[in-house]
Amino acid sequence: MEISDKLYQLVAENEIDKAIEIAENHLKSLPKTDFHKIIGKNLLHLTNNLTNYISEFYNNYKNEFDFKAIYSEMNGFSINYDLWFIDLFGFDKCEGLEDLDWLGDYDYSTENSLKITGFEDLQNVYQDYMENEKYNDKELEKVCEVCELLIILRLQELFRESKKIAIEEKLDWSEIPIFVTAHDYEMIYDVNP
């Protein structure tokens, strides 16, 4: 089984911590590169910002329609290394993860993106990788792909922590399903703390 398949399976089973551990261990087994800077880093310093961001989005639209799901997507970060961010999308339906077509038919989206901070050194690594066409190195490409998966897992971990706060503080959106991934990835996490 490829590492991506294993991680996708773990995310589907709500095993984010285990997925992070496996991805980091796999990355450690590969020849060391600048992409290894992801090891041990997380986005948890953004937990309160994300919680407030989701609350603001929910509060802006809760009177417009009945929220049934929220979807968040990080931009295509590997090629858009200058700015990493997420957006939120609200739905009046929730059709699960079997068929993802419904995610393209949202009712409302955030007007402003939430900037992802803390991974700027990795943004520089992706800039170097893309601008200097290092993707032609097949070994480096493998390392890059594992790093991408770890970035998404760390984003999903952040959402899980934010959802925990929402549940503890009994925020209005705490029971709404939230789905999280990055652009062009099918490793979608149904956030369950």
C-alpha cells in the first residue's frame, strides 16, 4: 500500500494523530531535504484564530439559511507558495464523502480568507522547488509529496482542535459537520474530535 493510500484510510478512520506519525516516520526514512522542515511542526497556534473565523462565518450567514455542513479548502499551496490560506463554504445540505460532487454547490463562502502562518520556511522551499524545476528529480518529488500530505494533515489537526473548542464552549456551529482538505486533494477529513 502506498503511503498516500494509508494516510487517506487513516483520515477516513479519524486517526489524524496516527496518520501524522506515519507520514513523519516515512519522511524521516527518505534522504534528508529542506522538505523535512515539516517534521514536528504544526499549526495549532492558529486554533483560536480559526475558531473565531468559523464563528464569524457562521454568524454572518446563520439567518440566511440552515447550515448543514461547512467545507474548508486550503489553496493549491504547492504552486501558490507566496500565500497559503483557507476559505470556508456553507451548505444547506450534507451528502457525506461517498460522492463529492455536492461540494461544488455551496450556498455561501467566506469573503476573506484565513492566512496560514507558521510554515513560511516551507513556502520558501516550495518556491525554490517550483522555480528551479526541482520536480524533475524523482527522489525529491517523492519527498515533496509526503511533505504535502503532512501539511494537509496538520491543517486537519488544526480543524479538529478548533472543533474541540467549539464543543467545549457550546458554540452554535459545534454540531455542524466540517470537511477539510486542500485544493485538488481527495484526502478529506470529516472533523470529529
